[in-house]
Amino acid sequence: MARVKGAMMTRKRRKKTLKLTKGYFGAKSRLFKSAKSAAMKSGQYAYIGRRLKKRDFRRLWITRISAAAKMNGMNYSTFMHGLKVANIDMNRKMLSEIAISDAQAFSAIVGQSKAALGK
């Protein structure tokens, strides 16, 4: 059986890594060894960032809901508890969008929350 040399696949693998690191500063974009470690580290940052993004958005939505609830005379925790008691099942993303775009509708939701708590 003939000997198979790996030059073609090696070149392909290295070009793929260098393509990932295109635009990086200095040797990280030109030399394979440093490019490989930079690509691996950027992959780790991307993986972590995808999870952090979810946390950051939830925090933003809660802040917006809290601010809108305070304008209607309630704090965030009692507002959310009132929604649960009133069987209003709405996620925080939609509540924050309503708070931004339609203040009257949000006031009506706060009213239902207050009524469910008996305030």
C-alpha cells in the first residue's frame, strides 16, 4: 500500500484556523501556533458570552419592569407576586416591552396585580 502524506489536510486545517483569526493583532493573525491558541480562547469567550447575554437581558428586563412598576406605586417583587396570584402568565421580556411602548396597558396590568393582592 502506498504511503499517504498529510500535507494537504495539514494545510487545510491551518488555513481554517488562520481564517478564524483574521483581523487579530500581530502574530495572532499570521503565525499558526499563536493563532491556534487565540482561536481557542476566542471560542471560550464566545461560549461564555452566549450564556452571559441571557443573564444581561433578564437583568435589563427586570430593571425596566421595576422602574415602570414604581411609577405605578408598586415595587417589583410585589408586582410579580400579584401577577402570579392573578394567574397572569407573562414573561419578563413582554412585560418590559409593554412598559416601554404602552404605559396605559402596563398600568392596567399593575391594577390587576394590585386587585389580586387586595391593595
